[in-house]
Amino acid sequence: MRRICQLGFALAAVLAAAFPAAPAGFAAAEGHIVITESNGAGAKMDRRRVASIVDQVCAELHRDKSAMPETVFIHLSDDEARAGGVPGATTVMVERSSLSVEQKREGAPERFLVWLVGEPDDSKVVGAVAHVLRLHLRLDISDADLLIAEKRIARRVGATVNVNAFRK
């Protein structure tokens, strides 16, 4: 399992180096979120929308935004995902990772890799953020309750209008 996490993080680093123009990062409260997209991934992710989703998921789960751990969103096309080892027909995959270095440090930060395949949509991001928080905080919430919360958040986010959609 540790090898798989290290392989995933290494692949994320290679992708970030291979597509240097696409990455965009922003601080989300105390944590940090990075979005890396390949040129073949199709529509680009809106980082403000991701930040809004993080805010809304945290509010729905009654957690402060500072609870969001370091998270890397990796947005790929279907072909790139297969080449990167994402299981077939998977549109969202969340992977827990921690860095291992020669010098052992106590409390090495845990980070999450969120693999988004194909067109980005709010429901994928909502589900991924909710799952990251559930894993990171070890929330005692059933799958059914989490799904209900995700649907409620997705409806709220879907009701938000992006002003850029009206620009020509």
C-alpha cells in the first residue's frame, strides 16, 4: 500500500512537471489545495468553484475549513488516466499519501491525491472533498448519510450561477 501511495505521488509529480502551464494552487484556510490539469483533460476546473465546494462541504459536515488537509486534484483525460494506472471506468479516485524521506520526521503531513477523470463537474468534486474529509478526520458517518449530504451540497452548488457563463 505504501508503495502504491509513493507511486501515485511520483506520478503526480511527473504530471506536474509535464504540464507546467496548467497547475493552479490556492490556499484553503490552513490547508493547501493544488489543481493540476493536463492539456488533454478537456474543460478546466474553476479553482474558485473548488474553494466554494470545500467551504460548503466543511459547513455541511460541521467542520472548520482548516480541517481540509493538503490535497492535490489531478485532472486527466480518459487515456491519460489509463496510462497513469487509474482503474478503468473510474471518474474519481481518492488516494491517501504521506511523504517518506531519509530523515525520519515525527508527524509527517498526510496529503490526499484526488484523481478526476474526464469532464469536471460539481458532483465529482463534492464527492471527492467529502470523502477526503471523511478519511482525514475519520468521521463516523454512514455511506448513506454522506451520500445524502453530497446530494444536498451538489444542489446548492448547482444553484450558483457562474458570471463567466454570460460573457461572450
